Amino acid sequence: RGAGLPATSVAWGPWAAHGMAEAVADRWRRHGLPAMDPESAVATLERSVNHPAAAALIVADVEWDSLAGTMADTRSRRLLHDLMAHGSPGTPNEVTTTEGSLRHRLAGLGTAEQDRVLLEFVRSHVAAVLGHRRPEAIDADRAFKELGFDSLAAVTLRNRLNGATGLSLPSTLLFDHPTVTALVKLLRTEALGLRNGADAALPVAVAADDEPIAIVAMSCRFPGEVRTPEDLWQLLIAGREALTEFPADRGWDLDTLYGPDPDERGKTYVREGGFLEGAGDFDPKFFGISPREAVAMDPQQRLLLETSWEAFERAGIDPTLLRGSRTGVFVGSNGQDYATSLRQAAAEHIEGHLVTSSAASVVSGRISYTFGFEGPAVTVDTACSSSLVALHLAAQSLRQGECSLALAGGVTVMSTPELFVEFSRQRGLAADGRCKAFAAAADGTGWGEGVGLLLLERVSDARRNGHQVLAVVRGSAVNQDGASNGLTAPSGPSQQRVIRAALANARLSATDVDTVEAHGTGTTLGDPIEAQALLATYGQERPGERPLWLGSIKSNIGHTQAAAGVAGVIKSVLAMRHGLLPQTLHIDEPSPHVDWSTGAVELLTAPTPWPETGRPRRAGVSSFGVSGTNAHVILEQGPMVSDAATDAASEPSSVVPWVVSARSDAGLRDQAARLLSTVGDEAGPASVDVGLSLVTTRAAFERRAVVLGADRTALVSGLTALAEGREAAGVVRGAATGSSDRVAFVFPGQGWQWVGMAAGLLESSPVFAERLGEC
């Protein structure tokens, strides 16, 4: 217009009938901006363009009362106040809580009470923005995005909080503080003028470079219906293999996949492998994941979430208490082919999730995001050595003080049969799918799947925190083959160097190690090279009566690829704790391609006792990647803490509660069944110990049950009824419907009832007697 040309700028409100705002029409309406009728809007457009004085216009239907309700303080906005005066003069303004009044409300309260006040305050505003009627139903630990916030809702909440507190909060508020809990912490800091934790100097952990690393928990899924380390041990000592036919639930064309000719394109000459049963099973609600996103998620990510949770619980740690901690995640992964299956299925409903479903970085990052960890999150792909390299990096990170706890391990799930087809072309697979490690009959490797995780902690921290030390990572090393005889060809000298480097890192000699869990894939080239490297290092200067024992778990479960190294670690830790070296299967006789006379190395062709010798048991674990990255880890036996047998003295003299919780009724029954499998035996842990662990080392969920019993028989009976979904005496079920921990009302009884009150509890509970004595 300054140049004498006609121009009109129109800011439009939402349009109805297939307008761009249709998807968010309900939210706009709650904000006082209902969708405009198209005919009326077009007529307004004509009048606006032709109006001689119209340069900038806002054209929208406005419900002033609703608009005012979305603002915490309309008086502070002069333009809105003037419009309200003309549009709806009778609209009341909300009461404003200024920064001073908020500070006044918080002053004099304890920290817990301040957080409670602020939690109610923030929840009320979040509920108002989302249109929820029950603020207490807002999950304080779920990300705002998962609660339904978009950029518009985020700005609206920021504006409401600014108006209600008098603070000047940034537009990035919900991105910097993505949960109600995080927002409460910020508001408390800002309102009370406390030093912001983000500005404070981060504590630097002082850690020794040579401090051993403790393995405080292990979790896993492997072929053969192995869901726990205990299941894996039973499979190993029974000498079972876990190979099955190709799975029928993955969309593979099983009718045309097999072909006996190695040169036939698109086919494999193998019919069996080590597959995870129910690899696609997952409870997304447990982790706060939508069903749509769960379908798009790589099964490897789903399995890692499950085994991560289990690792913490097995260590006696409530995972929900680690949110915001410097916990690290180091995961080995060598393939993300699930996205290929999704694209082939042309599933339109999963668009928008394909990037995160197939990105290697998300394999570790999703664990950190879901649990709220703020330590390093690293995905490692060095092929078959991935999980051992991840363990090596995790140990380094712990020693350097980058993290206080660390998850380390690996995962492999084959969503497509491409690996079978590719290695069939290379003739690298055993015809029967079995790994015959170091055997004369070796004819190739056999593929398997699995996931294994280790929970790691510095030994000093583990002892201080009361965590059981299953084993100790004494040392580790990683190197590369470099310019070897081929990109995928192994290098014996490089393997010798990585072993010697790991021994030096552990400050041990080769004779200090009793056994090696080998890479041992069963190939005619790789096994002899590895055996010669072991003979040249561990096999020298050893007494004849104490050879190095050599085995490979791949003979039981197949080559689980990125999970192979951690599978060997879990096997070695279990063997240390049981004092028994499991048999390696399928060895008809030692490979004739190895000169076994050059060193004291013996194959584990039968289960072999691993006796105490006056020093800790020690094991080496090797993994060598197809790209040339080699890893070797030295493990040492942890202190053995025998489980105290249950006896009459340890059993309760009064009622003991066993508390179980889950996110659903079905989950509650499953939890009861799992607990029953552990405590059902009379020789199991003491009832009072079980009760203590259930309330101090487990997360508390919405669906809850308490089994009450004066003796073990009553407790087990009640737990059985709970697992079967039956009503029974001493079993109480219920649901937690809020997060308030305030006492609403206590009826103390009448005066004559006080005489002798709690006398029975005083006699039966040492803890109650001690606290009463303190009073």
C-alpha cells in the first residue's frame, strides 16, 4: 500500500469442511476458535479484499468466554481486555496467582509438600489445556508429547503458567522440561529463587582407571524358550540344542525359501536355525507406547526394553527411581531389517514411525528415552563382536565416571531370511544348521537369535549400594585385523594381540585364566585360526594337569551374531557360580586342521567340574567381527554369598504381607505366577525376606494385591489363588487411583481402646519395636 498498490494480509481462523485445521478442530474449539462455515468465510474474504482501508485483518469466529478460559490472566493482555469489553463484557477473569503469591504459598513448606502443591498446580493447567476433567489422572512422568501435546498446546500451557505465576517461561518450556515432574522441579526452583540445577557444576565422579567392574545383574532371551539366565543354565547342563525349523509367523515364503543348490538365487540350503519363540510379543502399554508405534518398532527394540527392565529388577533396583540418573546404555546390534518387512507389507498406518523403527541409534536411545537415563547411549555395530565391544566401552565409561550404572549387551532378531540366503551363496553355513566348534566335522556356522544384557557398576559402588556381585570384569581389549588376507578373513596375530592386551589390562598372566568361551563359529577357516591363537597365548607355560578348557555356546543356540559375545559372558558367569563347565556339543573329534600339541588346550567334550583352587575362577570370552574388529574380555568370580536356607527361626511369628503390583489384572496374575515359581519351594528364601524385597526393590503399579499369611503355607496358598484369579482368604486386591500420599483421615478409636493397642505388633515386629523405642 505504501507503493500505491492494493494489498491485504488476512490471518485466518480455522475453516470447517475439510480445511487444514479439521484435524485439530476440537482443540481450536476449546480455545475459543470454532471452525468457520466456508460460505461465510468466503463472503468475508470478498468484503475484506475490497475494503479500501483493510491492510491487515484477523478473520475468525471467536467464543470469548472459551477464549478467556484458556488464558490465566486476561487483564495482563490489553488488546484481549479491550476486545473482551466489546465482545463479552460480563466475562469474569480468572484469579491470577502471581510469582509472589506462589512463592508465598510455597514458603514454610517442606520440600515434599512444595512438590505436592506444585504438582496439583501444574496438573490443573495441563488438564485445562487438554480438556481433561480429572487433573489427578495426568501421569506426571509421561512426556507431554505422549499426553497429547502438540506445539499449539505447548505454547498455550506456557502462556497459562506465565500468567498464573508471573514468571517469564520460554517458548521451549515443554521441550526442555518434558514431563509434569520436570516442570514441577523447574517451577519450584524459579518461584523460590533457588539455583537452577542446570547451571550448577555437574558432580565429577572420581574413578580409578583400573577399578574392576561388577556385573550385578543379567537378563536374556535365547532360543529354546530361554527367558532367564536360569533357563539358559538348565539348557546348558542338560546338553540340549535349541534349533528349530524356520518360524511360520514372520511372513517368510517357506514354500520357496529352501533349495539344496547353494548357487540357486533367493534360496538357502539350510532348513533350521536358533529362533526366538514369540519374538514379536510385546506389551506396549507397560512402557507407555502406542499400539501404532509398537507395530512399527523393530522387535529388537521391544526385546531390549523388556530385558532392560528385568535386569534392573534382578539387581533389586526399581527402574522408575533411575529417571534422570547418569545411567549409560551400550548395545551391540548388527542389523535392522525389520523396516524391510514393514515396507513390503505396505502398512500405511505406521508411516511417521519408520525412521525411529529402523535407526541403529534408536536401539540404545529408546532405552534411555523410555527410562529417562542421562548417561551415554551408544549403539555398536562391529558385527559378531558388537556386544563385547559394547561391554568394553561400558566398562571404560564407568571407570571414567561418565556414568554410575551401565547396561551393556547385544541383540539380534532376523526379521527377514536374507542372512540365510546371502551366506548360502558364500557356502558359509553348515548344511544342518549346527555350529560344530573346533570339530573335525565342522562345515560352517548356524544362525541364531537372542538378546542379552548385563547391568554393570563399579565394584566399590556395588558394595556400597548392597548389590550382589555376580562376577567381575577384570579387563578387556579391542583391536582390528587391519590389512589382513581379506576384508572378512580372520587374523591369528591380531587375535593373539587382543588377548595379550586384555590380560595386560586385567594385570593377569595367561595361566591365571582357567577357561575361554571362544568365538567358535564352526567354520573350517575361522576355528583353526582362533585355536592356534589360543594355543599360542593361553596354551603356553601351563602345567599339564591344568589345561585351558575351551568351549562355545554356539553349539547349543547357534551363532546369535550381535548377541553372541554377551551370551558367552552369561554362560561363563553361570559356570563360575555353579563350579561346572558345560559340554560343547557336536564335537566328533578335535579339528585335524589344528596342531593341538603346541599348547595345553583341551576341548570341553563333556561337562567338567571347575573346582576351587584358592584363587578366584577366571574366564576369557572372545568375539571376532566379520569386518575385522576383535574383542576379548577377562571375567573373574565374584564373592559367593550363599542363600540362607529357610528355617523355623527365620519364619515369621505373625502375619507377613507379600505385595504384588502390575499395570493390568492379567499382568497381576502373571506376576503372582512368576513369584510363585521362585518361592513355592520350601527351601526358597525366607518369607520375611520375600516381603521386604517386594516392597523395596520393585516398582509400584496401578493394579495391586497383597497376600497375607502367618506362615509360608498360607502365603503360598494365597499366592496360588492370586495367580489363578481366584478369591481366597488373606488375598486383597485393589487399584491405586492417584498419586497422593497425603493422609486424609485417621480414626484413633475411643480412649478405652488405647489400652494394649499395638502390643501384639510390638512383640512380633522388631522394626516396629525399634521405631517405637526411638519415640
